[in-house]
Amino acid sequence: MKTLLIATLCAAAIPAFAQDKKADPLVARGRYVLSIAGCNDCHTPNFPMKGGEVPESEWLTGDALGWRGPWGTTYASNLRIYMQGLTEEQWIKTAKTLKARPPMPWFNVRRMSTTDLRAIYRYVRHLGPAGKPAPAYVPPDKTPQQPYVQFPG
């Protein structure tokens, strides 16, 4: 009787365990959305120069390449570190109200569906933290260290 009870409990636990290990379809969707939205173009070092052939382990770790214009100099943030400090709901709220300095296309992020924003969050969290923070913003009256792209003033 005791053996039957233990066997029944173990059998009942297997489907729950298998469900926990099941892949979240939003993770794959997030990878796709980030790819077609061009997020890696700025947030992954050397992504455009290497024709997108950068190991996924290096994706979205931010970049030291500055983008300088009348707004100052901005850097693509390390999204893998950034997302660690947010809940999914905080990310969605932030993304839906985002306003950032150029050349970040914040207006496109705001237009994304809530499902796509959830997918992005889950994919980035799935990758886990990596890299180091991007350099800090440099005001327009200060000259940043190289390298940077200069926009017309």
C-alpha cells in the first residue's frame, strides 16, 4: 500500500516537472522580434560589421561605440544587465512610455505589442546577465573618448 502511494505521487509529479521544463514560446518569439527590430545592430558589439555573425552569448551586452550629436553622446545599454533589475510588468510599463536620446528609436519600442514586449523581456532574461555596463552618457559640451559616430549638428 505504501509503495503504491509513493508510486502514485511520483507519477503525478512527473507531468508537473515536465511542464516546468517545457520551453516558453515567448522566448523564441523574443529572439525573433529582437532580430527583426534591429536591436542587436546597436546593443551587440560589432554586430553589423560582422554581418550578424556574433555568438548569441554576446548578444545585447551593450557597446562602447558612442553616438554623438547635438544631444550629447549616447551609448547602447547592456540590456542583459538592465533587464535583471526589472520585473516583466516594470519592463512593459517602461517600454510603453520610453523616451530616449538619439539614435535609439524609442518610438518604435512604444509601438510594440504587449506580447512582443513580454517576449523580448523573457528572451533577454533567458540569456542571463553578461558583460559590463555601457559607458555613461556624455553631455553635448564634453568630448567623449573614442570611438564614436558623429552626427551632423
